[in-house]
Amino acid sequence: MREETETEPGSRAESETLALYFYPSCGFCRRVLQAMDELGVEVELRDITRDRQAFQDLMAARGRPTVPVLRRTTSSEDHWMPESADIIRWLRQRFAGKSGYT
């Protein structure tokens, strides 16, 4: 997913890519997926059980295969957000009440 976001008040918008590292049978992952569905947010899904490169990227960045993890990438930053509750909170703050982000 590509979208324009404001990085700082008054600053130039910067393009941000979102990707969720998950696996289908993970209950915490399903919670995040449900929240994304409710908010109408689409992100790139990277199933670490089927996508070897996604698994390797997650291990390189985090040192463990714990999911879900939301990866937020801009031209200047690569941020890995673990913990389903934190991801859901961020998604709600970022996308609740907004349209055009799907």
C-alpha cells in the first residue's frame, strides 16, 4: 500500500508503505486483520509460513519470527511495529474516520 502521509505538522507529505507480517492461524494476527477490515485499510500481507523472503526479512529485522508485525517504510525510515494491540491502536489513530486509504 502506498499513501501520502504528513510526517510532521507543516512538513511535506512523504510516501509510506505498510506491510503486515503474519501467519493465518495466529489469533493475534487475525485480530489485526479484522481491525484492518473494519477500518477499510489494505496493506501488503506477508505470510511468513509461505514467503521465505518475508520470513528472512522479519528475522533479520527483529531476530525472531514473532508475529504480527507491521512494517512501515518511507524513503527515510523503516519501522517494525510488533504487538497486535499496538498495531491496532496505531491503525485506529491513523485511519479511523478517514476515507480513500484502501
